[in-house]
Amino acid sequence: MPHAHAHYGGALVDGAYSLGLFGDVATELLIRTDGDEGLFAAYSSVEFLAPVRAGDVIEATATLVRVGTRSREIDFEARVVCRSAPDRGPSAADVLDPPVVVTRARGTVVAPKRQGDP
């Protein structure tokens, strides 16, 4: 997590950063399942569960939970897998085991109509 994204005291990063990651993993999921990037339509839920700080290493996942004719419902999770440890040095960090879940969400994306589809 670049320090340029820390906008708040304590080197906190805006929660919307996780939503940007979710858009990226949704794009990859749609390319893998539908051969197209698709469009993000909506979030039905978003939970910010823990802070993200500058220097964190974040992992985001997307799990396909429902397939409609063109819509795809996806569960998202962002986790901090490594956290900086500036008290030990400017580049020191720790692996978090278990990772800290920082954001969960459910969203809907839409795959484009393919040629020949009714």
C-alpha cells in the first residue's frame, strides 16, 4: 500500500481503496468466465472491518456466488497479509498469520450480450 494513499492520521488509507481492488478482481473474474471485462453494476453490501495502513500488503479475492443470464453476483474479501514494522527499521515488515480481513462486500457485475444471444 503506497504511502501516497494514506490520507488520514495514523497513515490510514481510505476504505474506498479496497473497492478499487474489488473492481480489478471482478474484471479478472469476468474475463475468465465470460471472455469480457463486463461492467460493475452495484454493491449490495460493503463492510469495512479493520483499518488499512500505508505499508500494508493487501490481497483481494472474488468468489462467484450466482450466475444469471447476464448478471454475476460476486463475494469480495480484502485482507492485509503483511504489515510494516517501522519500529524495527524503515523497510521491516511482518507476515500476518492469519491475515486481517479489512473489507468484505457483495456486488453484481453484468456481462455484455454476446452476438447470437437472444
